Amino acid sequence: MKRIVLFVMILALLSCRGGEQKGFADIVPDSYRVEIQYDSIDIESIVLDSVYCSYNGFSGITPAGHIYYYDRYFGYIYEFDSDGKCLSRHLGIGRSHQETTFRDCVNAVFSDSGFVLLSTGLDFEIFDSDYSLEKRFTLVYRPDTRGNASSFETYSFSLDNRVARIRDGIFYIGMLSEHLEFNCFTTGEKFLEQGCHIGRIDLTEEKSLPMIVKGFPQIYHQEKASCASFSGVNFDVGEDYLYVGYEADSLIYRCDFSGEPESCFGISGKGMDMDYAPVRSWDDVPVYRQNRETKGRYGWIEYIDETGLLFRSYSRGQHSSSDGLQIYENGVLAADLDVPGEFRVAGYIEPYYYSQVYEDEENGRLRLMRFRL
């Protein structure tokens, strides 16, 4: 009888384990394949028409296929054609239905139907495609939930990466935990297992949702002090997956829309200095900054729906005069290219792929780069 009971208990335990969701430790790369299609690209530099701005903003490609530049301090959004000619200027600081009240926003993102701004005070402004205000709202802050690993209130905006996306009415934004009772120093392994990375806000219901993409890849568990300077993520939201990349990990993870990793792929970048100085406490903040400013790390991810290509930028470190750009097609590396520093693919206007805008305040100009494949 005891043997029967023991056998049933073992079966029950195995059944429970079989129903568990995968974590990063369970994900085996589905592809290390390399099929180089592009050895180099011809990058063309374009100077945008001169506009009044503070040279501190956000840029990208609108759903209508225009280059945009949003100025964080003056509140203007400029649209340019594919050759850099200024087509229009909208918004600006004010209180009319075609102005913004934000003087220093956290992020500015286009959806399929309009334009969304997020302020440091958790305020949202949502404009339609003609830049007329549809609504303003403020997220309700719930201090009693701070410290909870899945609670939006536990986390802070990732101001180094400033990644935000919108898909199906959900606003996704990269976040970090600096809570004194829940961080990589005071909470240790618990933080590495339970810490989340992407906040979500339901723009229709005007409320935050539970955080997603929980935990860190194995390299963070194995080299805690070395990877502590690189706890942020870069991501894009595709039609079928979230594509998530960790700054100190060469792999890119396909996650479902609940944030659970399903598969991964990725090849290490070329010539990266990843000899990180250890960071073990808040007292090591100068070392933390030095690592970020001088060492290599994986960066911006852009998935282009129109062509099915995924672009990942990476910095090699201060020893290198160039950075890297990888191109993946169905998880297979198609190119690993030398590009200028801080190069990030922002979007696609046929037949060109465009970078984000470079802000050249010293020479009083905005410029970007484009290339074709």
C-alpha cells in the first residue's frame, strides 16, 4: 500500500512539473545558424530640414511612412518625407486640444491610429492621427503594492534604453527595479528569478497590468557581479511574439504576449569588450556607470513587419571606432555589419531602412542614415 501511495505521489509531482511554464533556463536556442547574405551595406547620411528644437527627443517612422522627430522640451513633433524635407509641425506646449502639457516626457510612441505621450508623473496624452487630443489620464499609483515582483509600482522607467511600443491598445515599456527591498543587491537570487522587465498599460481601460518577462538568463545567475550593470532589456512587439534581448546576453528570446519565453536564437557580436568590472552594491555606482559607458553591450531591437527582418544593434566598447548591427531572418543570422556608433534601425520606408535621428546640436542639425538591402 505504501508503495502505491508513493507511486501516485511521484506521478502527481511529475504531472505538476509537466504543466509548469518554461523559464529562461529551459530554453534551448533553436538556431545558431549563420547564412550571411550581406557582407556590407551602403549607408547614406541625410540632413533633415532645419527646425526649431532642443536636440533632445524621440524619432522613428510613422504608420503613414514619414520620418518623425518629437522634441521633449518644446513639445513639437515634426514630420519629414523620406528625403528629409519637413512636411509639417504639430503640437507644442499648451492646453488646447492640439497641444501637449508635457515638458519632459518619458516616451513618445505611435500606434496604428495615433500618437501617445507618457510623462514622468505617469500621465498619458493620446492624440488621433491628426494630432487632436482624444484623452488625458493619470495612472492610479498604488503604494501598497510596491515590492511585489509583478507590480508596476515596484519598477522605474529605464531611462538609458527608453524602449516603448504599442500593439492592440497595450502600451509596453522597458522598466528596472530600484526598490530598496527588491533589487539585484539586497534580494539576490530572488530578484534574478522573479524580477520583471516590461510594464504594460491598457490605454482603453486606463490602468496598469501585471509586469511581464520575468527573470534573467543563465549568464546573469552565473556572473551576478559582472552583469549587474546591464539589467535592462531591449524589445520589440511583433505580430506573433515579443522579441526580447538582455544587454549582457547574446541570445534574443521570442516571448508570448504574457511574457513567457518560447524559443531563442542569436550569435555573439564581433569584437565586443565584455570584460565587466564587478558591481556588488549601491556603493559601486561609479563602476556601474563606467561599465555602461566604456564596455560592450547588446542594444536596440527592431522587427520590421513589412519584411520579416529583425535588426539588433550592439556596442563594442570605447576601444572600437564602430559599433555592430546584426540582421536576422527567421532566427538565422544574415549579416553582422560595422556601423557608426549609436546606430539604431528605426523603421522602413520602401525601399530603405532608416536609423533613428542623430542630434548634432554643435552644428545645429538633425540627421539620420538609411540603407537598402
